[in-house]
Amino acid sequence: MGSRPALGNVAILAFCQAMMMSGASLLISSSALVGRQIAENPSLATVPLGLQFLATMLTALPASLLMARIGRRAGFSLGAAMGLLGALLCVTAVLWGNFWLFCAGALCVGVFNGFGQLFRFAAVEAVPASWNSRAVSWVLAGGVLAAFIGPNLARLGQHWLDQPFAGSFAGLIVLYVLALLALSRLRMPRPVVPENPEPERPMSEVFRQPLMLLAVFSAVVAYGLMNLVMTATPLAMADRGMPFGEAAHVIQWHILGMFLPSFFTGNLIGRLGVRPVMTLGALLIGACLLVNISGQLGGHFFWALLLLGVGWNFLFIGATSLLTTTYRPSEKARVQGINDLLVFGTVACSAILSSSLLEGLGWVALNLAGLPVVGLVLLGLVWSAMHARAGLRAQGGEA
């Protein structure tokens, strides 16, 4: 593919990432309030959000395998159509006051999110290998738009229709229609089987590779710890008597921290290498945990989540870039799907457990528990760097 079509494809994928993340952030912002409003039992208020994460997790592998057969454009369009159906169900459910229909809508939105998590891998396929990390960064940069669109759509659309938040989900219909229109312009080729392809290895062999294990474990830790601390922070702030507006401000800057660095993370990886950028990301996540442990004032929460967002960006984009170097073309569908199944399975668990962990352990202990996990990532990165240097020295000696 020429550079212009490749960059056009990346731009389309980044736009669709923004639309997909806007829907996810809208549900994060409003689904618990909607659930409390229409559920017979208020304790069920967070079930729709949990179903969204569950659907994302369960869709990851089937979506990847399906697109290996029908191509990226058809697969992503199917996912966006499911999201559109979900938005329609959510509007209807809120207007009718039907909680379980709202759950079905959230489930469909989660299916779109499962397909959409593969936007970053599709971007890698659209550019030369030397631009892989930049392509991942540019697609994830679409989340910057989502940081403004999703929460503001929840806030401004709250009173557009008769029932609170029905207008917000009506706005989401428009976003998903725009995503479908953009995907109609996607011009990625259908998967082509090479003349002499390398044979596909058993997944047990693929996932025993040290670099594969490091990439997957780093992605799981980056997303799992980030989501755990992010979802627990508004509850911890409420426990300290801080208003919702202050928590919303902290979350918005956290989301910007997650996605704004994407404009330069790829270039940083190209200049410094993937391991140093991943190491910096792990250190920033560790710094977030230490800030949370050190105090519980508004400034502590703000700076901790900002550090967490930037650290997630460096570690997750680095892990994705590293992952793409560990599998053969014939293995990509299953590897990408299994990777995202593990990542978003962890995210779903962290979302479900964050409240009970906060209640059971307390804020300081919850953050302390994350430090050894970050330490394991750092140890893996140090070991990998030392192993890579030893390999280079051995090659130099042979030469």
C-alpha cells in the first residue's frame, strides 16, 4: 500500500477508536445512574457496566478469528452495527424504564468495544513495519476526543428527552452512524495467504516465548491496575467527602493522560526502543501508587491519576508493539484474540472487584498491593534487556 492510503486507513481507525471510546466513557459516566433510576433493586445499578466489560472480553477472540476470514472492514462494520443496535436499545430502555433491555443495550455496546480493541492491530497492518508503534499510538490518540465527547454527551444530553440520559444515548446513535460511514471508506486488503507461509505453531508453543509472555503480562498489568485504581478513585474521594465535580475533573485529566501522549509515544519508541518506554510506563504507574499511599487530599488523587494515565499509555502501547514482533502472520488472529481476552478479562474482574477490594482492604492497602505486580513487570523488562544484550554480544563474537 502507498503511504497516502495507509495514513488514510490509520486516520479512519483513529476516528472509529474515538467513537468507540466515547460510547464506553458514556456508559462509565452514566450507566450506574441510569441503572439506579430504572432498576427495581438499586444494588443492580452497576450490572450494565459489568455486562459491557464482560461482552468486550468474550468478543475479543471470536472477533479476531472472524476478521481473519472476512477482512477488517466487514468485521469492524459488523461490530459498529452491534454498537448501533445497543445505542438504540439503550434509548428505548431508558424511555420505557426497562432495566433488562438497558442491560441488553450495554451488552451490544460491549460487543462493539470487543471488535474495536482490534483497531490498533489493524493499524499495524496498514503501515510499514518500521511505523508499527507510531500507528498504534495514532489510533489510541483517538481517545483524546473520547475524553471530551463521552462525558460531555452524558452531561449535556441528560435532559434532551423526557427521561434523564435518554438524549445522551440518542447522541450515541449519531456517533456510531458516523463510525459506520467512516468504516465504509476503509480500504484495507482482505487477508492474503503467502505462497510459502510459515506453518502455524501450537498456541502453547507461541505463548511460551519469553517476549510473548512479557508483552502479554505487561498489557494485562497496565490495563488491569489502571482500571482498578481508576474505578476505585471516585469512591475513595467520596469517602473523603469530596464532591462529584472534583472526582469528574480528576477522571477527565486521567483520560487525557491515557491518550494525549499517544501523539508522540510511537516516536519515543522509535527513538529509545520499546523496552525503555515500557520501563518508564511501569515506573510511572508505580509512582501513582506511591502518591496514593502518601496522602488522600485532592492534589494526591489528581497527580496520581495523571501519572497513572501516562504510565498506562507508555506500558500498554509498548506491550502492543512488542507483541506484534512475536508471532507469524498465520498466527496473528488467534494471538491477538487471546491477548485481548486475557487483558479485558482482567479489566472486567478489576471493575467488578474494585469496590469490594476498597471496602475490604482500604485505600492504602489496595495501592500497596499493586506495587509487587509493577515490580514483576520491571524485573521482566530488566531480564529481557539483559538477555537481548547478551545475544548481541554473542552475535558480535561469532562475527
